[in-house]
Amino acid sequence: MIFWIVLIVFCCVWIPPALRNKERYKLNEVNRSEAPGQFVELTHGAVHYELTGNPDGPLVVLVHGFSAPSYMWDKNVPALVEAGYRVLRFDLYGRGYSARPSTKYDTQLFVDQIQSLTSKVVGEQPFHIVGLSMGGAITSAFISQFPSKILSVIYLAPFNKPIDIGPLVNPIIGQWLGYTFFIPSLAKNQLNDLVQPELQPDWVSKFERQMQFKGFRRAIISSGRHVINKDPTLNYEQVGKFEIEKLLLWGTSDKVITIDDAPRVQRLLGEHTNLVVLKDAGHVLQYEHYTEVNSAMIEHLNHVSSKGV
């Protein structure tokens, strides 16, 4: 009897996450051959990146958010390049085509990734940095540690205060719940980022591609525990102490990180912070409202460049 009880419990615990697991392949050269751009080997594995634009132009580094990788910048890179800028975008560890190391996915991991990537790909050239959502918190942490590398910063609806992730924070129960419910629903939940999802019919399938590579689930759950569940306020306050130009972009229809947070973030960032609010824009404002976002970013970058910064 005890044997059958143990067997039933084991099956109830093990089978649901296994059945709902989309991870089928290990990232390798064959998988990576389908990705645009290039790869560079860093401390925790290969990182997927694209470096485009005028080699002599000012450099702009783009940092994406919590789960969707660097395709989030598809609507912005061409405009920045056309405006004369050199643009570096990449996949954070655990996302897209970048490595999924077995490690703690905390803010420092991503700060180190940016530092290693930029040093290896563009040397010690200073740059403008752009952070989207969770990328905003990563960007603030990077600036806090490497202020001399920064020409200016642009934030798009930045993650700015801790989110209670409930039982997901628990190493055992949290992993089971995450693998059984949270991760399988993550692709469809991306539609919440959009104001007009009907205009992006491939939004879910585009996201799902990265979910096929082993290590994605682990990376996402770990990021929830060690980034989303933590308070990034001190890093924003530190950025506020630096005399660099800051542009803050937010959409009035953002359901993920609402416009109500904008005054708080602007206050934390202090002087030299310009807030631009986009009417009817959602969380991925850089994608749905790319024309307005590109215009605001380029105006900001040109203004900073004209000052000789």
C-alpha cells in the first residue's frame, strides 16, 4: 500500500511539469545558425548579439526585459542606424539564443554580461544605454557600477519596485508551480504587453521559439526570485546622483508596469530627467508605437551628442 501511495504521489508531482515542458533541444551550433547576428564566448557561455550601424557613430546598447529577447528591438534598430548611430543589441543569459548557464540569475549576472560583452565587442568605448522593463533595473545597476562608460540613459517603462511572486520564491514548491503553470502560460501572457494584439498574429509563436531550448524555465524562475522579487530602488537613486541626461518613456495603457510609477521613477532619477508619456501605448511601446518612441530616442541622443558628451 505504501509503495502505491508513494508511486501515485511521485506521478502527481513529476508528470505535470514533464508533460508541459516545451524544452526539447540543447542550444548548439545548429540551432544558433538560424539566428541573425553573431556570437561571442563569455564567462557563462555564448552570447547572441547584433552590432550594426556606422562603426564611427556613437554607440547605443539596448537591454531587453524579463522574458522576450532581443527581437523586441526590431522596430527601433533600423531608425537608430539610419540616424547615424551604432547599435548593439543582445539576448540576456537564459533568453533567445544566448547560453542558459546553471547559475543564479540575479542583477549582477546581467551587469557582468553587459560589461563583458561591450568590452569584448567594442572595447572601452563609452555608450548610450537603453533599458526596457526589467532591462531598466539592470541598466540602473550597470550605471551604478560603471558610470564612466555611460553617455546617457533611456528607460522604457522600467521595472522599479519589487513584485511579490508568491510561492514561486520557494525553491521546491515554487519550481513545481512555475514549471507546471507559470512557464507554460508565459507565451500567451505576452499578449498582455500589447494594446492591439490582433495586429501581431505571430507574437506568441515568436516568443515560443526560445522556450524549446533547455534551461529557459530555470532561467526565468531564477530571474523572478533574484531580480523581480528584489527592490532596485537604490540603483535608481544612484543613477540620479550622476549628471547624465535621462529620458523616461511610458505608455498610458501599460498594464504590466503602469504609468502610475512614472512620477516615482522620475523623482528617483533626479535632475536631467525628461519624461515623455505616450497616449494609448502599452508595455511594449517601442514595438507598437515605434514611430513616436524612435523619434523621442533620436531627439534625446542627438541632443546629448550636440553637447559633445
